[in-house]
Amino acid sequence: DTDRALVLLEEYCKKLRKPEEQQLKKAIRKVMGIFKSSLFQALLGSFTKKATRHGSISYLSLPAAVVYDVLGCPKD
């Protein structure tokens, strides 16, 4: 879910300390802000309802899936 994605992003940001990593850290913080926005939450709710109706939703939420993919984390 979104909360898990935010936790993963926050943990990753804490590891970014080198000067050359600060641009990435800034971009991740922007993504975190988007995940926290009410517009994103509304869109995610709409997507989830449609996907559930069509039987195309998996155990992994969209925000968490994006974070796992970007950070190269295993999905299990």
C-alpha cells in the first residue's frame, strides 16, 4: 500500500548521503509528496475499484510495486 511505499522510500532516502545522490534524493522526496497528496489517493482509490471489478488487482499495491521496481527490491 501507499504507506509501505512511503516507508521504503524514506528508508532509501536516509541512505543517500553523497553529494552526487542529492538530486535523486530530491526526486524521491517529490514522489513521496505525490503519494501523500489527496489527488493521488483519490486516483489510486478509483484505480483499485476498477481493477478489483475486473479481477486484475494483485496482492501488491500500485505504489509499493513502483517503489519495489525503482529500488530493485524483491517483491516477496
